[in-house]
Amino acid sequence: MTYEIMNVFKKIFSVLSCNDTLVFKNTHLLDCSDTEISTPVGNILPLLLEHKSKVSDHPVHFELLKQLIDRLTSDQSIVRLNHVGFCYKVSSQEKEKERLKELIKQTEFHVYQEMSSDDGLWLFIGDTSKWEEALIELLPVEKTKDRWVDYWLPHMHIDIDTTFTAQEIENRVRSILNTSIKPYLITIDGIVYVVRNYLGSIDGVNIYLDLATRSRNVQFARQHLLTRITKINPSG
């Protein structure tokens, strides 16, 4: 099943690459092979597969996904790839954070933390001095009272910045994906920042497309909301 899940991931990234703003400028941050999701802190795939979701496999409709990306591209609404995130179960969030901090030491990147509004740690890997470039997000979850946790965990999400409102995003998603699953509005303090769209599930891993609204201020978030928790290497 490893080959199958990696094949799905690679196809999704291939669809996204039709828009040249939806690729990693720094290819050392994320690379998908037939067997691995390579990042500066190692292969992420085992973290996703250790505690699988109870959701049955649901195929990703790549042609519909391409139609959506093409539509957003023609609307000139896509700004950038913000990040690719991985949410997974851990026995200790603090131990996982320290593990990631140790692994990042031998790389050119840093680990950043943002204040979380849910049960997961919000950790990012990359270099925020280049604030427009995409990051990797890792969201380890230790404990939660959410009774649906065994269904939505684990997951991967692709987060894209757009110039649209939440309603404009919903309208396009519904007109193309025609999904029976209502897009989920991620709201903080009454403001919708992201419209989350379920793409499918493969081998116990859920996959989402997150389309951010124009309410998000990426430069401010990168420079003021993300706190670097790793030290600068002596070499630079």
C-alpha cells in the first residue's frame, strides 16, 4: 500500500504543478518518491501510517481537482502555495517537538511554532526570512476529546493562498467537485481564514485541499506569528 499512497500524493503534486506558483521553490523541503515523503526531518510517511484512520478508502478524482486548479488559475485567484501539512498521532507532543528540533540542526532550515487553537501543535519547517516561500507544517496530536479523532486523524493537507472570499471559494468548489461533503470553514475569532475541502482517503490517510481566503496576511503571519524555536547554526 506504500506505493499506492505515494502514487496518489505524486499525482496530486503533479496536478498542482500545472500552476507554477504551486510548487516548492526549495526542493529540499519536500520530495515524494515511490516510497517516501522526504523532508528536512526525514520521511514523514511512517508518522502517518502508524495510527491509521478508520475511514474507508475514497479515491481522489484527479481530473476534477485539475479542473478546480485550472479554474482558480484562470480566475487569477491563486497567490501561492502556503504550505503542505501533516497531522499525526504521537505519545508526547513535547518529545516530538524536541525530536524535530534535533533533526533540523543538520539542515539549513528552522522549526517555528505558532500558537495553536486546537489539540495539535502547530509546527512549521522552512525559512521565514523568505516569507513568500512555502513551508512544511507538522501537527502532532497527543490528546483530544474529539470523538471523531479516529476518523480525521491522520491527514495531509495542501494549503493554497487565494484572493477570494470564503463564499467565492465555496461556489467554485461546489460547481466543480460537486461534493456531497460540505467544505469546512476554518474560522478564528469569527473570521474565515481557510475553506477545507476533502479530496479522498488512501490507506488510512485523509487528504485535504485547503484554500485560504484573502483575510489571511501571510507576510504578517510569517514575521510575527511564527516563533523560531531552533537556534541559528554557527555556520549560518
